[in-house]
Amino acid sequence: MNNKVIVIGGGVAGMTAAGALADLGLEVLLLEKDSQTGGHVKNWDRLFPSRRPGKEVMDFVGKSMGTGVEQRCNVVVNSIDRSNDGFTVHMENSEPVSAKCLVIATGYELFDAHKKEEYGYGIYDNVITSAELENIFREGKKLTTHDGKTPRRMAIVHCVGSRDEKVGNLYCSKVCCVTGVKQAIEIREMLPGCEVTSFYMDLRMYDRNFEELYYEAQQKWGVNFIRGRLSECAENPDHSLILKAEDTLTGRPLKLTVDMVVLLVGFVPGAETRRIAQMVGLQAGADGFLLSADEHVQDNSTSVPGVFLAGAVKGPACIVNTIADARATALQVKKHLTNLKTK
Amino acid sequence: MKIEGKRNIWKDYQKEIAADRYFYVRSCVRQNFFPGSEKTFLRIMKEELHKDLFENAAHTTCSGIGYHSDVVPFETAMTMVARQFSIMTESGYENFTTSCITSFGLYSEILETWHHFPEVEERVRQHLLKATGRTFNKPVNLSHASDVIFKFRKEIAANGQYKLINKNTGKPLQVVEHIGCHYSRMFPGKGIGGAEYPYVLVGMIEEWGGEVIDYPERRHCCGFGFRQYLIQANRGYSISSTKKKFDSMAPYKPDFILTNCPGCPMFLDRWQYALSEMEGITYGENGHGIPVLTYEELAGMILGYDPWDIGLQVHQVPVEPLLDKIGIPYDTPRKFLTMDGKIMGQPKAPSNLKFYQHE
């Protein structure tokens, strides 16, 4: 068996890891279950905090794979065999492929907003998710209510499916706060006559230029921020929505009527990740994301020699961190293979 | 609104409801509020559905109202509930059915507590044994009486003489459904349809021909809310809650309101009178208010029971407009006669809320 590496998952993490592994002189096969690579980011219009087009980053990541990465899309992995010499991946409708190492980069799924029943997603026509709003931006569509009217008031609800004991997700999804601020600005930019109110618990503006974007949203774009979690959403006869929340800074309950609500859906561990992890004997943490060999010093390797992790399989991560993490994974794979050769 | 979205949620909240042999426990307060409801339930279960349903005179309050008003400690409530279970066990039954929503909530809370903390159950067993010498089995199945009517809603429709259709227009009646807080808000999985979009009353309304109204304050309190009524100084909160609900549902022109709690129909019915006296406001058509029914009363109406035999004459808001819409006959002179034909007295006419004159 040669020094082949199979990367499972063709999002930003998988593509970056594959490109970096190829740069290190390794033979790389990238497997993607969808019809094209690019993961969630390919569906995103602009990226925080600079609001550069997501396509620019995807083009860069795509080019970084060069010609040294063999890519296969529409791949369903059926099983993975382990041997002393490495791994054999069995797929639907194709011959098995063997490799010395596996990189699991199967990412995450978006929280299913139906589960927050009180917000009425899937029931009330004018409740949408942040991913659906981004799709409207990306396709250059007009932002309208379900019956085609221009919204005059919109609300953005933070932490939908994140930091929420009721749905069983105690973790922070890290990217939603700044995504909400970015999308609030973009709504105001597209519809200057539309008021935007964001309901948040904390605004976790932890990274470079995030806080600046938050200030810009308030000072330049007049976005309202109310610290309080939405308790419920109900529909008026005209299909506008009544929101109930507590403004925890004033300590008073409030009601707000809006034309549309955007739910900032967080990350959840993917079903495909769980399936692949079971095939190779990897454990998940209490949050459902995969466990690395050591959370501080061996975050890219796992308890199974030859199996490595990259990106959001280990928990929510932004693009910057995902790219850095995937490059680190590639170096760890190379080190592992070099050590094997030396032995 | 997409009804399909609600149907998807309803699929996730189904529960097991026993098919027969119920140990039935009455409510402390319902026989004063709407005295025909429990009697109608018994009649439907025995005469229409031919079910084995047993009551035991040794049953007492479950203490739920005291517990939720912070005057009865949980430990005391658990021991009292343990005693009810011992009476069920002694009677040879294992399916426990409550008339009261607060009882149902308390029984659910206690069984859930014992499930997670077996040492608490053991302690309560010791308390009961020392105090009364009794032992008990836990119910195999716990249901609210509205669950049971829901379970047999198709049979009731099949035996029914009337549908929730306006006989003049041929259109379905528009119905507001209001669920008691203690039915599923504490434990969504224990109520049919969950907590946010409960299905238990919706299922009855749909099966019997009506349509359900989804209005913005659907989830809001009926006005009882325990401490907001039981503490006299708080009663402004109680009636303002009720007013908020009526203001919200009024644009949808509901034909009636259906409830499954002892307190909700009481407050939604009586506060309409109080609001009409205080504010001069009446809801519903022609100043008659919006009738408020219990699910047993509605089932009885569908089955063609005489409206005065099921207790509709003790409602503050007259139900005759609704009976006329459906086409259910009633004998006006009999309205205020007791079962043995004596005059029970007639309430004084309110200033604003109209008595109904049959046309």
C-alpha cells in the first residue's frame, strides 16, 4: 500500500486538508457525498466580518487543491475496514479504495428550526432561517414576505438551537452572532425602509473586526439590539408575526409585531459524521461532536491511529479556524506517515 | 399558516391511552363550575362506549390547587396522591383517569419524580404506610379524561346526531381551543400534540366537523393562573389576561371556545360577564358573548343529549345562539327547571351581555 490518504468530506475543511496533503507530496483522494464540493460555504453569499463574497474564498480553497487531488462526488461510503496496513473504504457503485490514513472532514449540519416549535418555523409563512436568507442574497432575489410584500420590520433571533438546554445543545455555535449582525446590515442595505431588531442573549464578538461590525450595525445602519430570548412567535390575521420576549436589560416583557423573522440556526453534529465515526470506532463527546486524541495538544489526531479530524466535526468553527485546522491536520498526517516509514 | 407544519409536530406527540377499565377521579371544583360535565362523561363512557369506569367515594382532593398555590408542600401532595393510587389498587384498577387538568399535571409530575428519584417514592410509600397502613401500585396508564374522549372521538362522531356545521351556511363552525396549562406545558410528551400546538381538542373539533382558529394569544393564560385570581389583590391581572385573549380572538369571529381544564371555561365564561359590566364590552355576535364549552359538554351536544341535561343552562354566556347555529333543539321553559321539575331560580339579566331570546 502506498502513502495514499483519503479525505472524507468536501467542504472547506476537507478541500483545504486535501490541498495541503497534496502540497506535502501525498496521494490524496477526496470523497464528497453531494454532487459538488464546497459544503455549506458554497451556499453563503457574503462572509463576515468584511462581507467579501464567499465565492472568493471557495475559489481559493478550490484552487489550493491543484491537480494533485483526485475528487469523487456523489459518493456513499458503505463501510470502512481497518488492517495493520491502513484502511479500505467501500463505496456504493465503485471499487474499494485503500489508504494509509483517513481524514474525517464531514463537517456539521444546521440545526433543524422545526424543533423550536414555539418559533413557528414550518408553520408560519414568514418565519425563515438564516440559511434561507443567505440563499435569497446569493441568488440576488428580492427579499419579500410570503405574499410578495416588502417587509417594513424584521426580527433576527439569535441562538436558535444553540446554548439551549431545552433542545439539548448547551454549546455555542460561534458563528451565528456575527452572522446575525452581518445579515442585519445586509437587510438594511437592501431595504433601507425596513427596521431590523435582533434578539440576543450575549453578543459573542470574539474575533478580529467582529466588535467593529457590531458597532457599525448600530451606528451606521440603525439595527436595534434587544437582550432577551424570544419566548414565542404567533401569527396575526394579516400574516405578520407577534413576538413575545423579555428585555432583560430593562427587566420588562415586550411584544413586537414584525413582517418577517429570521432564525439564526446553529451547528449540530452531522448524521453522516456519526455514521463514518462508528465505522472506524471513533467516540463523540456529550455534545455529539467527535473527540480528538487530546483537546489541547493533539486536536487533529484521534484515538484510532491513522484517523485524523479536520474542521467542524469537532465542534462549531468559523472559516478562518477551519482552514487553519485543516492545514494543521495535513501536517499531522504527514508526520504520522513519516514516523511509520522510519519505524 | 401551513397546517402541514402542525401535523408534523403532532406526529411527534402521541401517547398511549388505555382502551377500557378506567379508575376515574373527579375534580374538586368542576361540579360547582359546570356540574353537568363529569356526569356527561360518565354517561358517554357507560351508555355510548360501554366501558368499565369505576369511581370510589374514598377519593379526595389531590391537593393540586393548594400545591400550585404554594400552600401545600410537594411532600404532602405526593403522600395524598399515593393514597389515591392505593384506592385505585384496592379497587382492582390500573388505568388512572383524571377529570381535572391540574390533577393530571400533579400526577404526571409525581410519577416523573418517582421515576427519576426512586428513593423519594420509597420515602412516600413509608409515609403512607405509617399514616394509613396503605400500600399501592402505580398506574399502568395515566390519562386525562379529554385524552379518553379524544381516543373515542371517531366513535362519538359515528354515534353523533349533529356536526359542528352552521346549518344556515353549511360551513364549518370556527372554534377556539384552549388547553389547560397543566395538561402538557410541564411535560409536552404527556399531552397529545405536545405543548406548543396541542392536538387533543383540535382532534375532537376536526373530527366533529369544525375548524380551529389559530389566533395570536392562543397560548395566553385564560385568566385563572392560580395566584393571579386566588390572591384577591391580583385579580386585575386575572381579568386583564382574559381580556387580552378575547381582544386577540375577536377578529376571527369564533362561534365558541372549547376547553379541557376546570378553571379555563370558568374564567373565559364568567369574565365575559364581568368585562361587559366593567367596560361595556361584549364579544361574539349581537352582544351575546362567545359560548365556552367543556369537551364533555360538546361531546354530549354532538351525541344529541338534551342541552339542559348536560348543564348548559349554568353558563354565564348563553349557549342558545350556538345550539341554533348547529340546529340542536332545546326547550326554553325547561332551562331553569331542576331535574325533578322544580324552579331553580333564574339569574338577573346582565346590563350589557344579552340573554338569548329564541327566534
